[in-house]
Amino acid sequence: MRYDLRSLYEYYVDIYRTERSDQVKRNYKYNFEKYVLRFIGEEDIRTLLPSVVNVIVGDMTGKGQTTINSVYNDLVFIFRNAYMDGILDKDVSKAIRKPKAKKDKPRRALTSKEREAVISVAQTKRKYYAYLLMILCGCRPSEAFDVETEDFDFEKETVHIRGTKTATSDRVIPCPRIILSIAEKSPYGPLTVSETGLKVSKECQVRIWKSFWTDCHKYLGGSMYRNAPREPYPFGKDLTAYNLRHEYCTELARKGIDIRITQRLMGHASPEMTLRVYTNLNQEDLDTEDVRRVINNLHHLQD
């Protein structure tokens, strides 16, 4: 009997990863397909040498830590279970090396002009609506593209975010009227769809962000050459879709929202995560009249 890697992956996920949501399974399978299965998915696991697997996985060096972890953990998971089921004579999972991830640069807060561009441009096309959910509701990209019109409660002015990452990530949160008005006019089904009217796949999300970034660049007066953005870039070249989720949390910090409330709105497992990663205040936040007033009155607190 032949035991190819692709079939074993699907078999073991169905049996042992029942606690994963369908969205998480899709995300993990996307990474595993992209970095492993398309190269050796049809190979019999009994003929796969650890050296070959390490060459394939080694090409992931420099990718994000989350992506590397998902692929590495699933590889170890498959080989270990194949050994326990007697398909392999020995457990070779320990011979698989985890590639080094790139060091993530801290995500910065958006400038006021960048924030204005995101909110304005995101309303112009249905394929951009997810970015409104990220910057105004704090959604993760996968959550934002998964929101459907049925998830909105127009009387209570809330939206149900179908979280997938932690026990607290599935949440119902207040929704700004700017998004509610869009949802009221949208047909049932996904709020955000591709240009062909289909639900946005993870691969398509990359293309949509590139298009959105270019439109924000033009909105802020950036120039183009042969349909490509040209320097200087008024909309930061370093910005990614995830910056918009960070911006939501940072804006809550600016407004003085309690960190425990922010944690729940973000769907974090702990307030430490909220404090450590997402409150990326910038220079504009430090140089305000409110800050100056507090600093000028500090000596009164010591009396």
C-alpha cells in the first residue's frame, strides 16, 4: 500500500485536529500546500529522506515565524503519527530542522493622513471593505474577509466576528455606522468579495492589498510611472494589512479605553499581548496639548 504525504496530511488532520476551526484548517493547509505538498506531496512517506524534507523546508528561511511554525509543526505531526501507526520503522520527526524566521520589524502606527486614506479608499470598492473592518473593528485579515452581512445586528449596531485564533477571538463588538450603512446596502453573503463577485481566497488577499496600497498612494497624491507607484511614497511602503488591526488598538489607547476592554474587542487571550504588540503610538501622540498639560502640572502632584 502507498502512503503519500498529501493523503496522510488530510487523514491525520481529519482525525486529530478536530479542534481547529475550518478557517484555521484552510490557513494551515494553504501554507503546507505552498511550501511542502506542491514539491513532495505525491511522494510515498516511506521513501522520503529527512535530508530531502529539510531541503524543501529550508527554502522557508526568512519567512514569518507564524508561517514557519505552522508548516514545521504539521510536518512533525505527520511523521510522528506515521511512526506511531507503524507506517514508518522509526520516528524521523526529530531530524526535521525548523528554519530561522525573519526578525519582524515593529509595526508602526499610521499617520493621520495614512489613516484618512485607508478609511476613504476602503469605501470605494467592495473588494476593499475588509480593510474598514480591520481599521475600525480590529479584525484580523482572515476574520475581516470572513464577515458576512448576516453577522451585523443593525438595531444593536454590532458585528459578530468569527474568531479562529483563541477562545476569546469569537466576539460580538460595537460596529461604526460607516460600516453598518455599507452592510445594509450589501446582498447576503460575504461583505467583501473579489472583482468577480466570489469570496476572497488567501491568495487573492495579497493581490487586493497591492491594489489597495496603490489606490491609497494615489489618493495621497503619489505619482505613477507605467502603472507603477513612484517615489516618494506618501502612503508608507512598509505598511501591510495587519497594520490596520494594530491601528484600531492604538486608536483605542489614544482614546483612553481600558486595556481589559481593548483586549476583549481585539479577541486577545491576554492583556499582555494587547500592551506588548498593538499599542504602537507615534510621535504625533506624544506631542499633544493634553500631554503637555499633564507634564506641565506634574510638579503639583509632588507637592
